[in-house]
Amino acid sequence: MSTSQKPGIIATIKKFIADHEGKPFTHEDIHAELIRKFPNREPSGMMATIKTWAVPGEMKKLGYLLVKQGKQYTAHPMEGLPNGKKFAEGPQAPEKIKKDAPPSPIRLFRYTQDKAEELFGRSASIEREVHDLIEKHMECFLGIRLVAHEYSTGTKHGGRIDSLGLDKNNYPVIIEYKRHSNENVVSQTIDYFGWLIDHKGDFYVAVLQRLGQDVANAINWNSIRLLCIAEDFTRHDKSIASLYKDKNIELIRYKYFADDMLMLEWVIL
């Protein structure tokens, strides 16, 4: 990639990191954004530029502390940090960052007889990660039996429901997942609600094939639950969910801790 081509790439990298302040991301996430914005550029050259610029030393010059955990990075503003503690390449942020960061609603600690340490949460590296995990253990996590994975709503409607389920009261459940906050998740789920109302027969067949005749005959259409699972939700999403409370919309935040813990937090509307 020539020098004249790089300024736009570098500016996009800087903007991406600024837009993802406080949220984990990988070099691959930045690469996907560059490919979307510059489809005619050579991909391997763009990745080389990312590895040169999206690093703690360069981000320090822009006023960001870039903390690395495995393949993931998190950017924090350095404003207020004392001299000499402006950036770190280790797995944890400096104490100043930890103390000054806004408190999370949930704090998790690991302790032994001799010491205690806080575990810092992270989001999924890709949406598929949280989607597959929750489907695999859906009855444990949500009390819901899986009916269908990525259920197509047909060529006319043109949608694909992430997960269809049936809860302990035999109410149908629609579940949509997002890696980060996304303003479309609630509106999209409400759209699928309308589709399901008009396609009860299709849902019956899906339950019949997955869970058997007795369960299919027991489907309870007195209520349909809509579950939106994401790292967080925008004000727009919360407003829409509040407006459509009669649709039984549930907003659920997820967060990974360590290598084998998942937190699910129901948002109070």
C-alpha cells in the first residue's frame, strides 16, 4: 500500500478505536471495517497497517490507553492519569484506570485464603460465540427448550430468527442475539413477533419435529416472549421495549468472565 493511500486507512483506524472506547475489539474487527469502507484496497496491506497503528504506543499519542488481553484490546482515555502510567501492554489496566472507570452494575471477584482479585468482563469476539453457547445450554441459562436454530421466515418475509424456543409454560419464545449494542435488535424482534402470529402452523411443525407430538399439542398462545440478548442496549432500544411492554420484550445483558463464566442480567424497563 502506497504512502498516499494510508491516510484514509489510518484515520479510519483511529475513528474505530475512538468509537469503541471501553469496549473490547480485535485487529480482525478493525480489518472488517476497513474492508467494508475500502473494498478496492488490498486486504493484507490493510492488516499490516493495523498492526503498525492499532498498538499501545501509537494510541498513547492520541490520548488512549490500549490494554491488551489475549487477542482483544480495550481503549481507555488517558485523561487524568499520572505521568509515567499512561499506557500498559499487560493483561490489566493500571490501578488509576480501574478506580476512575464508571462502576459496573455487576462486579465479580475471585478469592482464596490469601488474596482476592476482581475479574473484568468481556464481550464475545463474534456474535456466533454467544449465540451458540446459549443455544447449547438454553434450558439451564433461560429455562427455555430450543425449537429451531436460525429459523428462516421464508422468501417473502426474508428474515432469519436466531433462535425459536418454548418456555416452561409452553409459551413460544423468539430470541435475537447481538455482540454489542445495536439499535435494530428490538425492532427486528418485534417484526418477528408479527410474523409468528401469522405463522402459528409453521411453529407447530417446528415444535413437533424437535420436541414431539405431546409438546406441540400443548403450545400456549396466550403469550409470546421476545428475548433480546446483547452486551448492552441503546436508549432507543430501551424506549421501544418500554413502548411495547404488552409484547413481553425482555432485554438481557451478557458478559463473559474469565474463561468459563457467563453473566446474564435482565434489564429493568
